[in-house]
Amino acid sequence: MLKVNSEINTLKKVLLHRPNVELNVLNENNKQEYLFDELPNLSIAQKEHDYFSKILNDNNVEVVYILDLMKEVLDSNNVKESFIKDYLKQANCDDEKIYNEFLKINDNKELLLNTFSGLNGKLQALPNLYFTRDPFTIIDNGIAIYNMHTNLRKRETIYGEYINKYHDDFKGHKYYAPNFDYQIEGGDVILLNKDIIAIGVSERTTLNAAKELSERLISNSIIKQSLIMEIPSKRACMHLDTVFTRFDENKFVIYKEIYDNLKLKLINEKGIFDISESIEITLEKLLNIIDIKLLICDDEIEQWNDACNTLCIGPNKIIVYDINKKMNKRFKELNTVVYELPSKELVKGRGGPHCMSMPLIRE
């Protein structure tokens, strides 16, 4: 049973993708096209990601992987041909030879690895797949599958669609259709509690998409209100969760540039309204919490290295990258339990522990 209503309740089950052959497609000529600033070393990135999984396992979090779930889907259902066709459709490829090349792959794990790598570069690869937060979100006991910002990443949603439709652990849950007319990504969706979500309007998510998702959820009585947070449309602030996350009942971390310039709106059943009050007062009123504390990150380099991108695995208990020494020290000064994740290679994709995880069950 999937169930997520917050960012801070104890994490019980999470979906990850261990970086794989898709990273081998990156080179100096295509790295920026693939949204990478530097070339990651695959073997080291895998070791770092394995350490991420170990932290989660050591804290009694069940970890499941896209590759394993999709292999189970293909092994147990007669959907191989339709999956290949849908994958190629999303890749805007109608080459019969490419289709037959995929079809001839008998081992389903090998087939999936080839979809990750784009047949070793014959099609565009999916090197951003380890950021599992973005293609879809579990909201309450349903799943919202999104319309990704770049054509490069749109195919990532196909795994969520097939897992949701065919995997025994997913099928039967409510499904908020993937046919969003506007661009939206999961890194801009933060669940504040069972009644309220925050949605970032950003480089990757439009205001129209934020309104559409909010209205769907409100009309289906999934939530009551949506806090819209408008942030700069630039790569350094690509998603809301790169500049703002929650790590305890009354504690949030936020990047100073965002804190100084944040524009807020509220959507409820009556419509959409501008908010003139500060983010602290707004959160206090919405969440009915008297003492909201904002930990402000004022270090541009540490923010670029995802200092604000915390994964909360329980109240005041977070996973962060080890590279951000100043912010990690400040978290600890607040008596936060901090698990530091090696970040030499994973950080090169510009996303932290929050980006790399899709919660499936929280208490």
C-alpha cells in the first residue's frame, strides 16, 4: 500500500535507481546536452549510491529499484512489445530496425539496460534517471506522473507508468493521469501535510501546471490547499527542492537568494490568491505551528552542491552530501541527526539525496 502525506514522517519504503550503463554515454561533447556539468565516474558513483542505500537500510527503510521492478513487470506480463513501442514513441523514433533490435533482446534486464543507455547511444540515453524524485510523486495513496521539462527526460516517466499499471505492489492505486498539458517535475512538489502541498514554479514547472495539479487534487479531495512558491527560472535553482526542504516539524532550510525574493500564492477551492506575508508567517498559519524556524543557506557554492537538498528519513533526521561542511555543521548545531553521503561523483548530476529518492511509504 503506497502512502505518503509528508516530507518528515518516518520513511518506510523508497524507490531508487542505481546509476548504470546510461552514464557511460556521457562525454565532453554531449555532457551539457544531458544536463551534466562534469563527467561522473560510474564505478565511484555506484559505490556512493550503494552507501546511500546502506544508510537507508540501516534505518529500516526498504529500498526498491526501478530496474528490479521493471524486470518483474516484463517477466510477469505480456507487455514487452507495447513497452518497446511506447518507449520509442516517447523517443520520437519510428525506425523499424531499432524496434527489431530491442525486440531481439531476450533477457529483460538487458533490454531495460539498453533502454537506459539508448542502445548504447543510438538513441538519447537517460543519465538523469537516478533522480527518481522527478518523473512522478506519490501523493496520499495515489500517483501523479508528470510532463518533464526537457524532451531528454520525458522517457523517464514510462517506467513509472508501467510499474504503476502492472506491478502488484502498485496497481490499484489512484492514478492522476500523465496527460498534463504543461511542464511539471516532482522536484517542485513538496508534501507539507495530508491537506497541503507546496509546488515550486521554476525552470522546470510552469504556473499553469501547478494550478492544474492543485485543482485536480483539490477537486478529488486529496488536499485542501496548495502553496505556490515562485523561484528564479535558472539552472542553479532548477527545482524547489534544490533551494527549500523540510527536515523537522517546524524546521526548514532555504537558500538566501530565494528567501529574499520569494513570491507566494495560495490555491484552494475558491481560486488562486497572492500572499503578501513572509514565508515564516505563511507556514505558521498553514501548518498551525507557532515557531517556524528557517535555516538560511547563504553560501552560493554549497547551495550549488545541494546543501538545501535534504532527505528527511524521520523528524530531525536527514541524509545530506558530505561536501557541504558549513551547512552540515549548522544542521548538527540544531541537534539534527545528520548522515553524510560521499558526494564526489553523484553531485555532478546536480541533485542531492532528496532528488535521488522517491518515497513510497511514510508513517
